[in-house]
Amino acid sequence: MIRLENISVEYRLKAERVQALRNVNLEITEGSFDAIMGASGSGKTTLIQLIAGLLTPTAGNVVVSGQNLRELNDRAISEFRNRTIGFVFQFFNLPSYYTALENVALPLVFAGVGESERRARARQLLGEFGLEARMHHKPDQLSGGEAQRVAIARALIGNPKVILADEPTGNLDRETGTHVLELLQRVSRERGVTVLLVTHDEKAATFAQRIILIEKGELA
Amino acid sequence: MIRRRDQIRLCVQKLGLRKKRAAFAVVSVALGVIVVVAVSSLVENLRDLIVRTQFTEDIDQNVVRIFVLDNPYEFFAPRAKKDQAERTKKRYHFLTEAAFAEMRAWPEVAAADSPVTVESVTVTALTNRPTNASRAEGVPLELLRQYVRDPAELVAASNAIPVVLGERNVRLEYRADQKKFTVAATNELAAWVGREVTLIVGDHFAEVSRFTFDDEQREWRPLGEEEILQQRETVLRSLRYRREATIYSTTLALRGRVVGLCPGNRVLIPLPRAQEFARWLNQRHELSRLVASSEPEEIEYGVRGRLTPRAGEFREGIVVVKKGASLEAVAEKVRELGFQATTRGTAFEELVKELDGAVRVVKKIAFGFGAVILGLACGLLWSTTSRLVSDSRMDIGLFRALGATKGDIRRLFLSEAVLLGMLGTLFGMLIGWGVAFHISRWAIAAARAAVADPEQMLVMPDSVFSVNLPFCLLLLAGAAVVSILAGLLPANRAANVDPVKALRRE
């Protein structure tokens, strides 16, 4: 499903050259729930940015669903992100001027889906996540757990094959975090979606089927 | 690819976050557009209105007015051969008796003469006047009738006196064989007392309205005798005031209908007005004695000419053309002598030409002013879009992560700039039309108030406001282009925002 071949990522920080990832080889199977663990600055986020096609590796190839991301142009890679990838961020990243419903429907705007269909699909997903009563609320009117559930709904609206969750519990209390992780687990199990969870929390990682450790840009 | 409807919705939502700034950009674009649209909606029709109402018949239909050219080298005789051009540059520098004599000899000409500088006069000099029409034999009756058609008015005109202005009083008689006035040999009362003077004068009662517009019936009706009498009373009251003012002022305006303009430049003025005029001239004479003036310096144009006329030379003249003769042919002959000739027709053409020049200047100023404001507005659009881009970095990163292409982001911010520009243009157009419409109403009302004759009213339009649709469409298209140009740089910057950096929270 996801294959990282000899990935190296290097960037310049002023005069210094920083090696974010070094010869990373990784394979993630379809429908799995994997956790990437490591200390801050170890390269966890860089890894999922590579998988999302937001970042191009200095060397090596990223292949997702048989597509080598290096070969895709801006339009194709945007379409790939829209159809294949769903994002869940630590700070939710829900635009404050949209309601929960509009936030969930947002990826479909970029897919060119009509408004009525967008709203119907978003309403259904929010209903599944127990947020019917909150769908017309703005993000600042939602609790942390609700906001993250809205973000997960947004990640799922386009029926993606992969969900990239970057520290999804990092901004939540333990109990709410557990509920969010259970939701991700359920999504992976019921929908067959590959979930890649980036965390430095050992307890959160226990929800994953596999833990991938990363240290100083290399897989441990 | 974002649907167009969603793109507009996203634009409006994002602009809603910066309401004040967006409103400021819209208002600044609108200000520039208001000026341009108001001027374009008015200027052409306003010009027509001026042409229709300002064209006065101050040159008689059978009169050619003559002026000398300032620069004697300006004149080139028509049809002159190249090798003769130098020699035939000018036959007459100033209008002289010889020039007038040549003109009088033309078969089409009834009379030709010169005006004279108005100088001091005494009231006693004005008293020696003909007392009735039968004594006004010195004036060619044919010419007098041009202005005083009614026999009763002819008698009334005899109560006016010929103006007697000049350094010395002379008695004049009209010599039909020479078609001019000459100094009379006898001292008979029948002779005209006069000096060399040109004035166009009349009585103030010419300004009295003969018709009034009935607002309820929406039609003109003639004024009753009593109403006219009331108006005459009003005129008399204003004249009393004006008379007092005249004594102490240094200028005197003689206004009203022409009642007499004769060859040789003798003028008929009612006695009270002539006496008032004499007082004014006496006063001016006294003033000129107090303020010593030096002789104007004579400017020489090489060996051929001077700028200042000497005794017996004039800068202006009048030719009265016989009935049925071609006015333009006479004017052309005058021009061939090296003078400027103006007829009612050419005066009208010059008026139109001057107006068109003024319209061009007004348009240039208005469009220049509008362009400056639009330039500033363009800068403001650029700054507003830039600010929106800076404020939306996180959203741009999110949109890119959710599948927006660089093109989608570019279009989104370009749309914002275009939306602001178009909104400003539309508002500006609406307000500009509103302003133009009100100016039009005001102009028409002012013009109607100035016109008392229904015949003149017939040629007056109901409105000078018109929507120049092609121009407005062009303006909208221009606004779109300018907005795109203003938004292009910030939109490109937005499209090139690195989503990884934009999504990073330190």
C-alpha cells in the first residue's frame, strides 16, 4: 500500500545542512493501524508529509497505492491528496469561519462535488460520530474532543485510503484522547482505511497494530 | 478543481474576515469610477445644451465683423503662388479708410466702417438730439427698420438719441453715394450729432419675460399686461440701484436687445441711459487723469508691421451686407485682404470648437483624476489582497493538504481582488449615475430659468444625462483587468506558499 524506498530528506538551516531522514525503507500494508513513535525532531512528521506528497524527498521514492509521488505534477498530486489521503492534525486546523458541517465538507469543495451532495455526506458522517447537534456550530463552540471528531470526519469524507494523524491526542486530555484513538481504531477496522498515527505518547501507540520507531531520522 | 460557485462563496467568506479593509478598497475604487462615470454621462449632452442655449445672436445675420491679426506675418493670401508668398503676405496691416473704401466698393456691401475708441463726453453734448422720427433722416431707414420694424416703435426709437462720444462734437450726415457718414457742413438739427463710436446697446425692458411656464398645465402661456407691468416696475427698481452703482464703478455694462446699429457705428441709446453713460465716462475720465498712464510701447514686426495702430488705423470693423448677397463670400473677400472675418455662422463654429476644446480638457482632467484615484485604488487592492494572503497562510496550507491545487489557490485570491474591483466599479457607476442625474436636473432647471422664450425652450432637452453603455462595459472590463493585475502578485505568492511551513505551529 505505502512503500518508502531509500528515503533521505535533507534541508538547509542557514548555513547548516540538516538530515531529517536517512535511508528510510518502510512498507505499510493496506488497512493497517500503525504508529510512528519518536522524540521531537526525530523525523516523524517529515515522514507523513512525504507520504502525503507535501514534501519531496531529496533521494528515494514514495509509492502510495502504486503511484510514485515523485512522478506526479501539482494537479495530480493535489488530486491524489484529495482522494487518497485524510489528515488529522494536533490542533484540529478547523477554519473558524466555517461551521462543523462546512469544515467536514471542505475536501469535497476541492474535489468539485456539488453543494447538496457535500452537505448530505457531511451530515451523515457527523451523525455517525454523534455530532448531529453540533453540525451548525463554529469550531470555537466545540470541545476539544468534538473538534477532533469533526477533523476525523473531515479526513474521512472523501473516502480516503490513508489517514495520516499527526499527534491527534496531543491537544486533548487523556480520556478524550482515548476516545479519539478508539474512533480511529474503529474507522480503520470498519472501513479498511490505513491509519498512520504519529505520536510520542507510548499509551497512544498501544492502540496501533505496529509501532515504528524513529530516531534521528533513521528507523530503529 | 473548485466549482465557480464555491470559489465565489470562499471569496466572500474570506473577505468577510477583513470587512473594513475590503470596504475601504471598494470605496476607493468607487470614488475613481464616480468621477469618470459622472463626467462621461454628462459632458456630451451638456455641451449640446450649451450650444443650444448659449448661442446668442449678437452678430446680425447680414454683418461681417472684422478683426486684424495680431501678427502681420500670420496672413498668407489664399491661392498665392509659392514664389509670391513673401510679397503677398499682407495687403493691409490695420483697417484703414482705404480698406473700408475697398470694401464699400464691393457690390454686395451696404456699408463698411470702423469702430472708435470711446472717450469722454459731457452731458450737455447729449442734449442736442433729434426730437422725432422725421428728423432721423441721417440714419438709413432700411437699416433702422432692421431693428425697429413697428412704425410705433420707430417713433419710440426717435426718443433715443444717437450716442455722441469722442474728443469733439460733430454733426454727421449720411452720404448714400459713399455709403457712409460724413461730417455735416451745416448745423441743422436734422443732422446726427455724433462721434466715432461703436456700441451695442439696448433697453433693459428687452429682458422682460413675455411668457411664463404653467407648471400645472405643463405649457407656456403669454403674460398678461399687468404681469408685464409688474416686471417693468421691477426692472426700473433694479435700474435705480444700478444707476447709483454705475456712478461709482469703473465699468459699465450696457445690456439688452439691440435697437440700433448703423453703418458708421452710430448707436441709438435712450436718453436716460446715454446720460448715465456720460456720467460714467466723465468719472472714468477724471479717474484716468488721477492715474497717469504711459503710452503703450509700439511693437514692431520687422519692416512690415506694427502691433499698435496709429491715427486712422483700426483693429476692428463692421461690414453690412446687402439683402440677398452671400455673407460668406464677403467674409472670404475680407479674409483675402488679410483680416479675420467673423459671421454669425463662423462665430457659431468657433463657439462649438471652443466648447469641444473645453469638453476635451474637462474629459482629460476628469479621466486623469479618475485614473489617479484608480491607481491608488489599484495599490489598495494589491495591499488588501496581500494582507489577505498573509492572514490566510494557515488556511492556504490546510487547503493544499486537503487537495487544492496551486491554480485553485491562485484563482481564489485573484477572485477576491476582482470581486473587490468589480464591486467598487459597480457601486461607483451607480453613484456616478445618481450624481450625473442630479447635476442634469440642476443644469436643465438653471437653463430653463435663464430662458424666457418658448421658442428657445423648444430646442432644450429634458435631460443632459445619458448612460454611455459601451463606455460602462469598457470600464467594467478595465476594472476587471486592473484588479487582476493588482491581485496577480499576491495570488502567485499565495499559490507558492509551502503547505508544510504553513501548517507548522511553533
